[in-house]
Amino acid sequence: MIKSQLRARITAAKPYLNGRLAEKILDAIFDEIANTLSRGDRVEIRGFGVLFVKARKARIARNPLTGALVSVKEKKALGFKVGKEMRGRLNKQI
């Protein structure tokens, strides 16, 4: 699902919200999640899951094309742990 599809579903479910307002709400939510993660904090959405930032250490890797050693700098990656309720919903659909 992409953002425009999510906006369309929200406006269909809540007819009192127009498309522009729904998009502003989505933008505000996504901006706040991004700001929280950029500070290094975690975002927990009950029933859905937890988003968190994890650090990846600097390392020496190998270029698969040439075989040359390459230095990879330390960087941060996004992690996600699915919540118990969401895991249950997913497994019942199998």
C-alpha cells in the first residue's frame, strides 16, 4: 500500500475527512515518527509494533564484483519488531 492508497482508505472510512486533511494528518504522523527516530528514540504503536534505530558497526567488506576490500563506515539502520496483536492477526490469515 502506498500513501495515496492509505489516504483514500481513510477518507472512505471517515467521510467527514477530505483528502487534503487526511494527507496533512498522515504527513504529521510520519514526520513525528521520523523526528523521533532521528533523535534515537523508539516508536511503539500498541497492537502494531515497535520501530527502533540500531547501530551498525564499521567493518571491512568485500566488493563482490572485483573482490577488493572496502571500508564500510558505521551507520544506523531502522529495525522493526512486530507486536503481539499484529502477529496474531497475520498468523490467523495463513
